[in-house]
Amino acid sequence: MRSSPRPHRHWDGSPVVARRARSLLVASDSPSRLLRCAQRGRCRECGNSVERYSRGDDRSIRLHPAELPAAGVPVDLRWHVSSGIAHPAGDGTAWCRLAHAVICPAREAVALPSASGVAGLRRELALRTRRLIDAGAFTPSVTTDGAAPSQDACQPARPIVQLLYVRYLAAHPVDKIQCVAQTRHRHRCTQTLLTPESPAGIWKLVPATAMRGQLALPAQVMALYDLAALPYEEQLRWRMQRCSVHAAAPSAADLAMAEWERFDPLVHHAYIECRLPVRSRRLRPGGPARRGARP
């Protein structure tokens, strides 16, 4: 006769209660599909760690992961996070956050007071960037002359996209923008927004107009990937940065923030392309290369 197994107990004889793991759920009325507010990542220019937060003006900002003593940071450079939203001011405490753009060693140094502790942090990040490059763990994606990064001279690495009557600067080429939704295995979806089955936008040349009363740029035209001709649901899918499968599944959460950045012609002038991208270059029989505009 086989006796029934005794339940596993702690050293004091108390029984072990097996707790069932629960999955995180997103409320149906939540304005964001994110399971967490701070999205950890790395700067594509210097390779150091950053945290991406939403701002009150529907934009995003990359902050330094650690808090700094507010006494060593100028007042106009202080940030604080409240309820997952980053605000450009101090919160009255002895600590504050700092925008990564101020201390990024790949960008021009900002003029700071001699007593500020920001300069020392910038030198530490520059040393860390050099170690990452020497170890082969990071490759800068921006050239030394400040030009826009590009994997192919004919394809912009960060194109300007127009959808829902707003112009955005994409973080990746159009055909490599990845879905931000979470799969059933709790990983980020590997599908891209642009697929052979989905309708595509049109590359066109548009005037490089200014915004919010700014002066016009010297360039007359710029290349723009226009999605205005697509249906509203399709443009909304691009704005949410979801593939066709996860766009139809609103219950799926997001593992990353949408990487759209509101386009500013003066801030993002290095990414403006004055000609249309081309798909391929074919040689004519007995003639020079011919360029065809990408559809």
C-alpha cells in the first residue's frame, strides 16, 4: 500500500502555499498601453543608458537614469518625474533628473557654470563610450561631422513621416520600424509596420517650411514619406506603432513607447534630405547609371 505524499512544509512546520502567478493587465480606459512608464534603452549616439519618459505636451524625452543633487545642476536644466510624466522643473527636493542631451558626449558641450557637477558626469559618460567602442560593444550611428546617420546613402536612416496631418521624425528606416506590442511569450513583436500586404505611403518632395513662427530654412524642398492618402485606421496604426495583427488586438500591452518624435525643422535640420530616396541603381547597356524613385 502506497501512502499519500506529505505536503512540503517550511522548517517550522507551516505549509507552503503555492501562489499562482498573475499576468499584468492594462485597463481598457488607460491612455497608454505601457506596463511601465520608464523605458530603459541606450543612446544611439553614445551608447550610454537612458530612460525615456512622456512629457505633458505629448512628446517624449530621454533622461539620465540616476538622480543628481539639485545643488549641482542649474535651475533651467532640472527635471523631475511625477506619476510617470517628466516635467522641466525641480520638485522642491534635494534631487533632480537631467536630460541626456545635456551630458551626451557625442553632442556639443553646453556652457555650464564652473561649479556645476554636470561637466564631471559628461566626462564619465565619454570615458564609458570609449570603453564600449574599444570593446566592440557599441558602434556610433552618427558621423563626426554631425550628418544624419545612414546605412545606405540612398535610404535615410531617420526619415520624416507625415501621418494624421503631423510630421514626425522616425527612429529607423521606414521598412524597419518595429511593432511595440507584447506577444504571448512576453517579448516584443518582431513584425514591422510596412509589409507587402499593407498599403504603403508615397515619397514626395515638399517645401521645408518652418513651424511655430520660426524662420524658414535655406533648403527649398525636403523628402517626406507621406501617409495622408491611407485610411484613418491605417494612419492610427502607424501612430501607435503596431503591426496589422496587434492593431486588431487592443488588449495586448506595449513593451516600448512609440518612437515618433515631433519634427522640428530647426532642431532636426541634419536629417533633412533634399532628394527622393532610390530603391536601386541599374546600369543601362552602354550608358551611365539610372536612378528610379522609390514608390
